Amino acid sequence: MANPLLAPDLKIPYSKHVVQVCIIDTTTRVNGLPAAAFMSPAIPGYQIIKDGCAYAFIVKHNNPEATTKYDTLLFDLGVRKDFENSPPTIVEQSKAFGLSFSVEKDVATTLKENGQDLNKVGAIIWSHYHSVNYIRQLSQF
């Protein structure tokens, strides 16, 4: 058996300005997305994503010398639990393209279950938005 390689020394200088990043399973599962919208080259037999997932991240900066309300941030939120109550155009377009979603619980619930005080979250960063234009782009694939 081959020996594993050691990680290379990236020569990252020491800093007291670091963050802790934790991944959050948003419990979002989506079916029907065209794989070509997310990856290439195409893999035969995998043209449609089945049981795709979405993740969010909580980013915590703990600098006791300079605390701000932005010490804790959320990056993304997944799909809302009650997707059917999203803007009607989004719901209609999603159905028209054959997309289906299931969400067990929202990110706020997951955070609270794990001891995160939601009042300590200073901001939410959305990596992208789900607009009619986004849904229409899926029709290109």
C-alpha cells in the first residue's frame, strides 16, 4: 500500500485574524437539475442531478480586541422549508422545468439546535439569488 503524502507547507504567515468556518447541511434536496449547468465534461448516465444538496456555512471571527456585530456571519441559507410559498413565479418555473425540492428544516432551526444564538448573527451573505432569470437559464441545458 502506498504511503499518504504530507500536505505541502503553504507558508501562510501567522495571524491572529482567523475565522472558524463550519458547514451546515441545509437539508435541502433537489431533483431534476441539469448536471451540465454545474459541471463538465458530461458524464454519460448523469445528465440530471438526483438528490442534489445545498450547504450553508457559518463563519465566526473571534477577535476580543475588536468585536463587532459581524463576528458571526451566515453564507447562504439553502431553500426555504415551505418552498411552495416562495414567489409564485419561482414555484411555477421550477415545476415547469421539472425541479422538485424537499427541505426537512431551515437553517435557523439547525443553528438553534446546535446552540447558536441567532441574535449573534450579524449578516447573511447570499452567494446567488434564485430569480426567474436563473430558472430560465436552466432551460439552456
